[in-house]
Amino acid sequence: MEVFLDTSALSEPDLDLVTEELERDPELKFFVSAITHFEVLWGYSILDKDPASYKNFLRTAGVRVESILQSDAETSAE
């Protein structure tokens, strides 16, 4: 199953715990839309914080950043 994570999952204060939860089911594949990825990085920039923990989370949990297409938006609206 493919799951797109949103900012509510990525704004957790402890991304290590989120990583552990994501790794429990190897059948799940996690993605972040390019829009959400931009929002998260922009938030780090606005707060003048280092995004290293977020980038490490993506790498460790195997989360891929994917583009979002009109068809994706239409599917989510169904």
C-alpha cells in the first residue's frame, strides 16, 4: 500500500518515533508530495532551523518525495 504523509505526520516533535511506526509494516511505502516537502523545508527556513532531522527522517524511513499530478488530486477527491 502506498501512503502519502502530510504535514501533520511530519510536524511531530520526535521524528524518530514516527520512523519506528513507519518501519513496522514493510508492505507500506511512504511518500511525501513535493508540495508538502516544500512546506516543511520552508517552515525550517522561516524558523531558522536546520532541516537535518527531517532529511534524516526521509532517508532512514525510506520516504520518497514525489510530484503530485492532477490525477492524484482527482483521486483524493473521490
